[in-house]
Amino acid sequence: MDIQARAYLPRIAGLALAGASFLGVTAAQAKEITIWCWDPNFNVAIMKEAGARYTKTHPDVTFNIVDFAKLDVEQKLQTGLSSGTADALPDIVLIEDYGAQKYLQSFPGAFAPLSGTVDYSGFAPYKVELMTLDGQVYGMPFDSGVTGLYYRKDYLEAAGFKPEDMQDLTWDRFIEIGKQVEEKTGKKMMGLDPNDAGLVRIIMQSAGQWYFDKEGKPNIANNAALKAALETIGKIMQANIYKPANGWSDWVGTFTSGDVATVVTGVWITGTVKAQPDQSGNWGVAPIPALSIDGATHASNLGGSSWYVLESSEEKAEAIDFLNEIYAKDIDFYQKILQDRGAVGSLLAARGGAAYEAADPFFGGEKVWQNFSDWLAKVPSVNYGIFTNEADLAVTAQLPAVTQGTPVDEVLQAIEAEVSAQIQ
Amino acid sequence: MNGFRRFAAMAATYGFLGLMAFLSVFPFIWMVLGATNSSIDIIKGKLLPGAAFATNVGNFFTLVNVPLVFWNSAKIAILATVLTLAVSSLAGYGFEMFRSRRRERVYRAMLLTLMIPFAALMIPLFIMMGKAGLINTHLAVVLPSIGSAFVIFYFRQSTKAFPSELRDAAKVDGLKEWQIFLFIYVPVMRSTYAAAFVIVFMTAWNNYLWPLIVLQTNETKTITLVVSSLASAYYPDYGVVMVGTILATLPTLAVFFFMQRQFVQGMLGSVK
């Protein structure tokens, strides 16, 4: 008995110890959240900041942020989802807003719905709408492309216009002002790349329409906003108040070089505008011009992206909690990423922070970030659908016809035919 | 008159060659000049050397873990090259040396695989690697490339020039087949190997799509993936991208210049 006990005791003790240490290891085991995104100076850097903040309060969670090119993230995500190889996917992935519905609808069940956890009422409604499918909201709204009309105060003043004259314009008035600016200063009103449908998208969404209706059906031939957008671009071209640009860099060059008086685009251009210190104090920002049709507003959006949690993720719970704690609640975080990276998030409450309230001397002391935040809440919600990129290509292909004065109704028919052919 | 005609013909030839040389070399010159300029100057189309070279190099080295990335690329390229040459030259040798009724049929089927675009093979291949537990390993990048139909084809074509008398003589002397391959065939086909080495090394070094799909972390990424990621930022720093592109090009340039003579020989037919 004694001998037996002596023989067994160490074994039992050993087992107990092994068990205890095993449990101990499990409890303290670090969870690593893997994230895919694409710009080292923008969303990668911002995610690192977010991760550092979360690790401070949750030391057991660490982050592995992997950056690939944007197209490469899409390619990898597509391959991983199509092959059904779950361990080949990250825990969180960044998806461009225009493509969100494509992934949500093509891979049902692949992404974790966050409706129960995240309080979406605090975000810009259009951002929530684009990630909603069948009543469930997927994803965490991230950067916004809320639009503004950046204008050169000095050029406009020389043409006889004060900042008050630039507020809440219509596009017709904008063109009118453009003619006078060129007459008085010799400067063109704006840079325009005839192969980029960005301006069409901005104007169309400002009136609450898109290439697709709420059900995802093509909405082109009878789309009043798209029609008005194309007409507007036709008028700008006829009035010849634009400096033609060939490609993105060239377009950026039209305003960094001081050749044009205004820029209509997403808020993310602010950093580029401010990169010319010699132009400090000469710029102002106003709401974009509105169309003269039903539902027209002065708010719109260009670009933007959001974070999505993979349903198959082993760290799903941690990933969701992380996004919720930082992106849905941490106002200070939004001040930091605005200051450091010029990122305008989609959380409306962020506007109350110090960085948003600051007056910017570059813009003559205007509170530009607060203004953008106001417009952010007003961006009309539309359904980006599955085929935005295809529709965009069709529009780009038809833009030259608009320039040559082809009736806009005919152009719309051609676009609709092309889109229908592509998506079948 | 005759002299003038000859002169005109020469002038036309040199003019044409000069133009073609300029077209091939210009992107390189532009890349090198770009590396010395700031991003804004590059966008403006500046074609003169600038003063930003040190800054660009510095930025590249802070953004990228250069030794690790180069080690990854080199490991994949060398491993892939050595294995591809070993496996595919054996196959090419086998296809030419051993006669059988089904040989040509198998060979043609193999050549047909050259017609299948890689994008079509990608997902099945990815599933295979997933099941083998090889996702995010360098082995997964190397393995699919080593049985290369093109290199097998190249070796078989070159083997046609390998004198069968040599093989017969070796057999008479009592060498086994593997000895013939190793001690007779390989030395004789030196320049074929050299040419294949250049081709396979360059392909492996520049390979983009498959490593992109199968590599998952910053620690395993190759130089091509890193440069692509830098170039796709919303506001890419083109100066840094140019530095990365130059560094990524250097090894293939070095391999090519180092083996240029053998490469040309190999292309012309290696057996003298």
C-alpha cells in the first residue's frame, strides 16, 4: 500500500501539475488578430494605431497587420473565399465601399454580421447602408470620401466673388462663375480628366441616385440624376472652363500648380491641397454645387472603405470587440488619425473632439473638419450594388460622346445597353 | 554610288537599331533618374538627376525590412531554379532517350498544359496547398514550378543534339544510366543548363501572382510583392518605388550579365 502510494503519487502530482500548467497556458495564450489592408501611410498606419490602443487595455491580444496592394488584397480575398480554405483568410479585411456588396452577396455567410454588437446609429447613414444586406449590417465603417468644393479665394476675389458667393451653389451658377473667373484671371475653373467618371459619381450620388436601384437593378436610362450629371459635364466642356488632365497625377497637378480655381472631390484630397505651403491662406472649402432636380443636395461621397470580420476567423469575438471598442467608441482615436493621417472617419461623434474643432490657418481659419463632418451626416444613401466598377467603365467609354454633343438620352441608352451586356 | 548606297543602308540599320536600343534602355534610365528625384518631381516628368537619392534609399530601408525580403526572394528563386533544372532536365533527357509507343502522346499532353493560363489552375492549386498545410510557406511557392513543361521542352529539344554515340560508348564502358546522365550528359549540356538557369531564375525571381496568393504574412513576402504594395498607396512615393524597383532588378541583371556568354551559346545549340 505504502509502496503503491509512493509509486503513484508522483505520477498523480505530475499529471495535476501538467494539467494546471496546460490550463495556465490556455488562459494566458495570446490571441493574434491578422488584418489585411493596403496603404502603408494610410490604413495600415491607422490600423497599427488602433491595434496599439486596444493592446493597452487587452494585453493578451496582439495584431499582425499585413499590407498588400489594393488589387492584391481583393485577389487574395477572392481566392481564399472561392477555395473555401479558411486558414488562408485573415480575421479582418479592408474592402472598398464600392465593392462591398459584391463580396457580401457573392459569398453569403463569409462575413460576420455585427448588427447585434455595434451601435450603427452613431455613424454616417450612407456608410451603414452600403454594408447592409437583408437587414443585417456587416462591417465597421472606416474612412469617408465626403466631398467638398475647394476653391482659391484669391482667384475668385480677383473675379469679384467673396466666400459667401461660393456657398450652396447650383452647377449652373458654378459654370457661370467659372466663365467670369477665366475672363478676369485667365485661370480655368477646374481640372477635368475625361477618362475618369469620378465627377459623374459625385454629382449622381448628391441627388440620391446610383447606377443601380435599391433592388440592385440597373437604373440608368431613366436615372434623372445621372442624366443631369452628364448634362452638367457637357455644359462644363462646352463652356470650356476646365483644364484637361490625363490621368490622376496630371489631374492633381492642375491644382497643385495653381492653374485652376476649384477642386470638387473627396475630403481625402485635403492633405494634397495643403502640401503646397506657398498657397496657405488662399484656399476655402464650401459644400459642392447641387443639381436643380428633385432630391438634389450639396453632400456627396467619392471612395472610402470599411473593415469586415471573416465569419471563419478563430479570433472572431476578439476581432469584433476590437473594432467596436476603437472604431465605434474611441473619439480620441479619431482625433489622432485626423491629425496624423488626414483620415476622416465615419463616426459622427468624432466631430466633438479637439482636432475636428481646430481652425485651420491654411484655409484662412475656417473650421473645415467640422464642416466636412456636417456634410458627412447628409450624404444621401444609395445602393452601390455589385457592378459599380462595370457601370463606371461603361460611363467612361461614353463620356467622349457627351463631349461631342450627342444627346444625353442617347448616351444613357448606350450606357445601359453596355452595362446590361456586361452583367449578364 | 555604290559606296553611298552602302552608307545609306548602314545609316538606316544603325538608326533603326539605335531607336530600338533607346526604346529598350529608356525605361531603365528613367527608373534610375526617378530614384534620385522626389515623388513630386517624378510626377512632373523631370528627366534630370535630382538630389533625393539618399532620402529615397533611407525611406525605402525604413519602410521595408530589406535583408529579410531579399533573403525570401533569393531563397525561393535559388530553390526553384535548382529543383526545376534537376527535375525538368531529367524529364527532357528521358523523353528523348527512351523510346516507347506512348512517349509522344504523353509529351504532347504535357505541352498542351502550356496552353492553360495559370489563373485557371490557381484555385485548385491553392486548395491542394491548403490541404497539404503549406499555405504561407516558401515551399508552396516553389513546388508548382519545378515540373516546368517549357523547361522540359527546352531540354528535350537540346538533347536532340546530344550525340547518341557518346551514350552508346559510355554504355559499352559499363556506365549505368544515372552515371551517364550525371557524368556525361550534364557536362556536355553545360550551356543548355546555363541558359535554362537564366530563364528559370528570372521567372522565379519576378514571379508575382502565385507568391501573392500563397504568402500571407509580412515575414514571408518577396521583393516583388513589397514593391507592388508600395506602388499602390493612395499617394505613392514614386522615388521610393523606383529605389525598390532598381534593387529588385539588380539580381536578375547580375545573373544575366554574368551568364550572358553561356546563355547565348545555350540558345544557339550547346553541343559542339
